Amino acid sequence: IKQIATICFTLSLVACTASPVQETQQSKAQGAPVVGEEQGEFETARQEAAKALKRANKAGHEWKNSGKFLKKADQAAKKGNYEKAMKLVEVARQEGELALHQSKQQAGAGPRLSQISAKIKLAENEIALAKAARKAANKVGHEWKNTGKFLKKAEQAADAMNYGKAAKLAKTARLEGELAQIQAVDQRNAGPRF
């Protein structure tokens, strides 16, 4: 029994330990890729991933860890783990393409400070003009009763950063102040007409 066990053990060792030439021939026969082919596929995929990351970087939108995936893929390839290396290269390529897509999608995103500052200036100018018109109408003794209310609401809207509403209310207050002045001039010499 010991001899049979020893013979079986020896045969299993011989069968399991094939030479590299035999492994290459076996893998070719089975259709499995050879290490040289895997390396070529890896290099091609790595170049594509590097190009995708370069395009994303050129657009100013490369993601933070994308380059690290390429480095890890290189390390895995050096160790001969091409399966892991290919997965990491694919992640890097996808991140590069997604980052480029994101940069195109977000090209016009963000606060438009020039538009906001224009609205702020418009509201501030209208409020200043409304105050001046109200003061002039008050000076001739002919301020309308709602001018002050419109002006106060305009200032409140500006404080709440609703600049469009503030500009509208201030414009109404300004127009009331100007019309009050015109009315005061028209009615200055008014008297009974018999």
C-alpha cells in the first residue's frame, strides 16, 4: 500500500509540475492568452487610458485619483498580474472619459457673477434714484403717500437678495416721486377757475 501511495504521489507531482514550454503549448492549445500577448494588450489599453486622462487634464477636469489607477496597474503588470492590471487600466480610462464628459457638461455651470452684480447695481441705482426723487417731491411738499412704502419694500427685497424685485419696487417709488414733482409744478398756480 505504501508503494502504491508513493507511486501515485510521484505521478501527481510529475503531472502537476509541467515546464514553461509545456505550459505555453498547453495554453495555446486551450486558447488562453500567453504572457507576451497579455503584456501587449495591457500596453495598448494603458496607452488608451493615458490618452483619456491627458484629454481630461487638458480640459482642466482630471479626477483626483485617476492617475493613481495607472500607477497601480503598472505595479500589477510588473508583478505579472495582468488581469488586475487590465481592470485598473480600464477604471483609469473610464474615469478619464467621464471626467472629459463632465467638463463638457459643466462648461457653463456655476454662478454667473457678472449677471448677479449687474442686478445688484441696477437695484442699488434704482433705490438711490427713488430716494432722490422722494426727497425732491418732499421738498416741494408734494410727496405721494405710498412712495415711502415702495422704497422701504425695495430696500427689504434688496436685503433679502431679491434684486429683481427690489429694482421693480424702487422704480415704482422713483416714478411716484417724479410724478409728484410734476404734479406739484402743475398745481403750483392752481386755483379756482370760475
